[in-house]
Amino acid sequence: MTGYPERIEAARADVEALQGDAQELQRLHDERAAHLDELKVSGSRDFARMAEVEGQRAALATMYADQGAEVQRARAALVALEQEAARDGKLARIGEIAEEIGEIRDQLYAGVDGLKAHLAAELSRLIALDTRWTFLRPEWVREARALGFDLNPTQAATDAVTPLYEELERRGVDVTALRVSRPHMDRIAGGLLDHKTLPYPSDHLEHADFEPRLHNLVLALYNGAFLARALANTYAPTEGQA
């Protein structure tokens, strides 16, 4: 829209100047017409003078009409210029919107790609930890069995293993770590279910409950990745089959 304010200002000035000239021609025409009326009313026989004044009046009328046409032309040019400036402003704004959307899109997609890369690395790290925990769990069960304790989740086994937990606790062992079960792990005697890895029931969530929904989303993402990794490892070709 560069230059439009100056051009519009010049066009308005042109209209005002033309209107001023038209007003002056109107004044002169009215003077000649009034003078002619005076001559007629006075009964003047100076026909030459009357013809001269009438000629002046007629000429001024023609000039006023021509000037009126010029004023209309200038006004139309001003309106067209203002409309052109307004349209150009809309197009310029659309261009700005497109540029901002493009920047947002680039940042959004780059952020999503970065998030995926970060998630891939973080999920791999967490799955490795989860897998290690899964391998350690049966080892602890075997060690307990070697000490004569059955960790099958029965009431009798729970009563029987309580002294072992108490003894370990006195030795400063993190007994809770031994008792906690992840959802995909078998329960053990005296065990605890890890509620941190349980989703919130969807029928209890309000629309504005962002944190619980985010919790469920992260769990679903992690569990899906964990399952995908487990399946990939299960069906991966062994050496000599690839």
C-alpha cells in the first residue's frame, strides 16, 4: 500500500480545488444572471449590453457544467483510489496472515518432529528401564524361593513372607520396591499394585481435566511403545534367518 496515503491526499486536494472553481463559476454565473434580470426589469433598451451579459451568463453556465463534470470525475477517481487502497490493504493483510501461518506451521512441524525425536529417545530409555525391572523381578522371586519363601499371591504365602519383608526392612532394604508390581507383571505375595501406571477412568474425567487426560495419553503412548518394542523383539529374525 506504499504511496496510497499521499496519492489519496493529492486526489482529495484536487477535488477540493475543482469544487472551489465550480463555486466561483456558480457565483459569477449568478452575478451575470442577476445583472441581466436587472436590465430587463429596468426596461433597458441597451440590447447590445443585454446580449453581452446574456452571452457571459451562458458561457459561465457552460463552464460551470463542464466544471461539475470535472468535479464528478475527480470524485470518482478519489473513490476508486480509496477502494484500490482498501483492497490493497486487505491483500497485504492476507499476505501477512499467510506469512505468519507459514512461520507457525514451520515451528509447529519442527516442534512435532523434535518432540517425536525426543520421545523416541526417552521411550527407548524408559523401556530399557522397564525391561530391566521385568528381568530383576523373577530374580528376586527366585532368591526368595531359595530362602524358602513362596511368593505366589495367596494369603498363606503373604503371611509366610511377612517376616522376610520385616527382616529386609531392618537391613535397610527398600521393601516397597520389591513389593510393587507393574500392570504387566504377575502379582506376588504381599505385593502392591503400582497405581502411578494406572490410567484415570475416562467416565470420571471432566472436559477440563487436562492433567488426568495428559496422564492417560502418556500412559497409552508408553504402553503402546512398550508393546511395539516387545513385539519387534519377539518377531525379529534370529541370526541366520535374516
